[in-house]
Amino acid sequence: TMQENLDFSSMNLVYAEFALSRPTTSTRGPGSNICTTFMNSIRSSDDRLMVLCQEEVKQITVLGMRQQIASLEEGGQWLEALALALDHFESTIVSQEDRRRDQISKNEQSESMLSDPSLLSEDEVWMAELLMRYLKLAIENAPESSS
């Protein structure tokens, strides 16, 4: 699972303060019994994250891995898209392969994949196609040799 950290410190979130029944030590000083919570400021619905700020409601769309990569490509951020795809491949696809293929010996596996490419998962095929697209792009944009 890929995680991304978001910084909400400059967004002026709506918050609530309430008194605790017993004093605690906090940044407000010893014995303060005021507690701040942002619990009701953030909600999720389907593939959206809603953030309630003091002057507006912000919406964050949660994208799947392929959508994130496509979005980066559309924005011309090819290297970022490639880095994200490779991270996804290493952290997700390879670990799934390891679990799936531990049952088959390594020699049998490599021989069977060469003779029958249909044994590749959908993610493996997608990643191979993505890497081929990036390779073609790199070749097309390579600087001319001065020889």
C-alpha cells in the first residue's frame, strides 16, 4: 500500500476545544484541561477526502496507482511517473509474485514463463507495456551524436 503524507498546517482547519475532566500537561501549561480536536474536520466519501477549513471545504481526490501515473504523464512529468511506477512495481507486484511463485521452483518458473507468457499477471503486462513506452520515449528524445 502506498502512502502519501499531506500537510494541513496552513489550511486553517475547523477545530473544537473542550475541557477534560482532569488536568493534563500540555503546551498551554501545566494543569490546563483544554483539549483541541480536529476529528470532525476530515471526512471521506467514495474516492474523495473532504477537509473542512474555516473559510472553505477542500476536496482531495484519491487516485489508484494507474490513474496517478496517467495523471503525471498527462502533466508532462514523465520521470516522476516512471519513479512512481517502479516504486509500485517493487513494493506491490514483486511481493505478490514472490508469494505466488514460492510454490513453484525458480527453474520451472523461468522455463514456463518463456514458453507461456499468459502466466504473467495483468499488472506485470501493464508494467512491461509502460516500460516499453518509456524506452521508446527515451530513444526518440535522445540527443544526436556529434560523430
